[in-house]
Amino acid sequence: MFRVFDMTLSDKAAAGMTARRGIFSVLVIASFIGLAALMTVTLSPGGYSALDLFILFCFMVTLPWTIIGFWNAVIGLLVMRLARNPIETVCPINPGAGPLTSSTALLSCIRDEDVASLEISLSAMMTHLVRAGEAEHFTFYVLSDTSMDDIALREQQMAARLGERFQGQMEVHYRRRAKNTGYKAGNIEDFCRRWGDRHDFALVLDADSFMSAEAITGLVRRMEANPRVGILQSLVVGLPTESAFARVFQFGMRLGMRSYTMGSAWWQGDCGPYWGHNAILRLKPFTDHCKLPELPGKGPLAGPILSHDQVEAVLMRRAGYEVRVLPLETGSYEVNPPHLLEFIRRDLRWCQGNLQYRRLLGMPGLKAVSRVQLFLAILMFLGSPAWIGFMTAAAILGMVADEMPYRADTGALLFFSVLTMVFAAKLATVADVLARADLRKAFGGPLRVLISVFTEILYAAMLAPVMAVAHTLFMGGLIFGKTIGWGAQARGVSRLPVLLTARKLWPQTLFGLAGLAWLSGQQIGLVWPVIPVALGPLLAIVIAVTTSTRTLGMLALRSTLWCIPEETAPPAELGDLHLPALAKSRVPTTAPKDLVQGDANPAEA
């Protein structure tokens, strides 16, 4: 009787998810057709030349991610404002009650990292698990791919100190690979071969990850209570930082993340994302079904898959297990890139890895949603050269046409429609923040929120073409065998050398000069909205250097703008990290600690 009832519930859930995906598909396709038609009308004066058709093609390539982001934001806002329990609405994976019964491996995957900072975060996580009385259910593994012997020695000494400190409470294992075959995915695969059969779950951590005991045990309890879940991914938020670049970036990311993730989880459901860290894996199916293929051939898009996480997610789903995202913003942290050059380098690694997915689109047995996710991951970066092509061709068309080459009325409607869609995720979250007293306090008050949002949107608009130029040049280099690899990441705040920055960003500066030259010949009343497109690249070197300095970081902290809830009400678990940004923050600490749990209906707040 129970089995029949359970199957009926499962069928209803599946039917409901199919309906959600159908609705979302209709919204996206209708929006795509409508915007493409509007662009077609806009380009209609004088007929359609080859340049017009090229502009239309490039525009259509950039549309999918813009439209998907918009509808994710709209749906996410509706869920946040109208659902009685927003989290359960999009992720019905509730935790079990009672003590833990499983064994979980905590995997700290590192390569050439600052060992002192790493030891602080690992020690804090272990301490909090001991205090929570759950340490016996966890084992820590420091999985090193470090290339330098002196750093490896410090790692060994750190692991020994942790093992001695927590002796009898939690085991600590250290393993260094002589060669980092398969990069991070190969590192975890090696763990699965050696120790995977000892544990039920593995919680994957990056070197800059930090999670509270409550967040860790919450993921484990959900996995124990829901045996069909193969991967459960928590939201990851940036730690308070002294970096001006990271401070503004993670404020914008924090705003965009809430509505976007709520909306995407609403229709992705059991085919959710995996971002490679701060997530828990069910080890047996992961070991059996998620081994990555080695891509045949030569060149930068062959060999090991760099962006392993999304591939592992679709393989887990192919095996019949759910992949879910839990859109909670508490207890799960990371350190964002401290300056623009590191941000670009990280993006280029993802770019190379995502472009490898073209070889995987035809993998047998994948769910339809999984194939769409892989395709969109590729399109995420193909949109950059398409955008560059669109802007360049549109500028040329304006210069060579004898008459007005486009309709001003539909062109203005199209521009502001797309602009609204681009920033919809941030605007949707801002609407939710301003509607809730607890969130207004958490982000420093309504005036701070509005000023911070306006300046961050302007900042993001200036950086977008900088990133687009970087992506486009890198993809062009891939054709000739250029590769990015996977080395150590910069995490500390330090001023970028001017000459190094100029050597890296001179193409953006040239793009900005060309844009400025074009703007100077146009009527300001027609082109003022695109001024940031030229100004951002033109000032890329200045922006990169100044936002990397500790001085500007301290000014940003003291301004109390772009603050995040962890500054207004620092969670207790962050106390053991001794973060300088928290000590120096001047934001009034008036927000309640549980401000973003999201378990209650925000409309009632």
C-alpha cells in the first residue's frame, strides 16, 4: 500500500516538474521569437544587407542566456514573495531528524595554496563539528596536487598538527599526488579509488571554502533522508573581504544569486547544477557512474575535462539519481578573486572547460534537460564573440549607411527591453530585499542598498565588455593551440603591477579607444546608454590596478556601501576565521542572524 502511494506521489511530482519545464520553455521560446522579430523590424529600413543579417545572427546568439536569466529572475521573485516556504517549493529535500548515522568524508582539494590560511579554515570547521557533537561521523582528507616541495612540506606539517589536535575526535589524512592527472576531478577520483568505500558521502571543499557545522550536517541529514539524491549543492556566498574588486563583485553576485537560483531550481528540479565545491556527493553512485571521459585528439579542447562539475552532474542524473540545489545563503562560504586579472583567469579556465562540452552533447542516455544545460554552458562563452561582433557590425553599419540604418522607435524599445532582462536577477532580489524589514537591515538599510545597487550595475556594465574581449581573444587563441591550464589561484589582496596589467589588458584599451572614437562622431542623445561599453575597456588597466589595492579596499569598507549580511550580523562561525574585513567594517550590526534562511513566507515579514 505504501509503495503504491509513494509511486503516486512520485508520478505527481514528475508531472508537475514536466509542466514547469513546459511553461519555462514556452516563455523562453516566445521571448526569443519576439526579440528576434523586434530586431528584424529595427533593421528593416533600406532592406537587409549582409551586414544586417550578420548583426541579426550575432544578436540571436546572445539572446538565450539573457532571456533565461530574465525568466529565472521573474519566477524566483514570485517564489520568494508568494510561496509559503520558498526553499521547499523549489527543493523538496527535507532533513531527517535524530542523530547522524552515516560516514562523511570532508575533501579539501588544494594546489599550491597559502597553508597558514588553509589551516585556519580547516581547524575552524573541525572545531565547530566537535562542538556540535557530530565529529565522529566525519573524516578529513587533505588532497594535495601541490607542485612545490616546500609548500607540500608545510601541508604535511599542517595535517600532522590537525591530526594531533583532534586526535580521538576526528581523523585527518594527507595525500599528495606526484602528478595532477585529471586536475581536480582526477584528485577526487583518486580519493574514490583509495578510500571511497569507507564512507557514504563526500563533501567537496575548495582551498577557499568554509562551511559551518550546521550547514555541513544539514546537507548530510538531507542526504540520509533522501536516498535518491546523488548530489546536493548548497549556495556559496563570498566572505567579507578587504578587496575593493571582490567587495563590489560579490555584492552584485549576492543580489543576482537569490532570485536567479530560486527561479532556475523551480524548473530544473532534479536536474540541478553542481559547482564543484561546497556540495555533498553520494559516493557509491558517484564512483560507479561519474568517471569523466578522456576526450580524444590533440589541442586544448582534448584530454581531461577542465570544467568537470556539470559533466559529473549530468552523469549522476543519467544514473537515475537526483541532482539538487539548496538555495540557502547561510553557512557556506568562499573567497572571491581579489582582482580583475585573477577574475579573468578563472573565467578563461571555465571557458576552455565549457567549450569541451561540445564533444559530450551526444552522450547516450542523458536527460533532455542535461543536454540543454551542456549546450547553454557552451553558449555562455560563445555569446562574448557574438556580442563583440554585434557591437562592431552595428557601429560599422552606422558609419557606412547613407540613411538611418535602423528604426529608432523599435531600436529604443529593444535596447531597454534587453537592458532590463540583463539586470533582472539583481533588480528582482533588490525588490525582495526592500520589501522585507529584516533584509533591508541585513544589507545596511534601504539608502545603502539603492546607492550600492546603482553603482554596482554601472560597474558591471563597464566590466562586461572587458570580459567579452578577454573571452573572444582567448577563444581565438584556442584555434592555434593556446591553453590556460589549472594552476594556483591568487587569493590575497595585493596591488597589481602596472606593467603586468597593461600587458594583459591592452586589447581592452584598444577596444575602448575605438569605441570612444566612434561615440565622438555620434549624437550624444542617441548613444549615451552605451558609453559604459567604451569607458569600461578604456579604463580597464586603471580599474584593475586601483581595485586591487588595499587602500581602495579600506575606503570601500569604510564607505559601508556594498555590504553583505555577514557584515551587519557576523555569524558566530566566522569568529574563528579572524577576518580583517569584519574587524574593520563600520556597518551598523542590527540585522538578525537568521535573516536569509528563507524558510518563512517573505510576504509575511
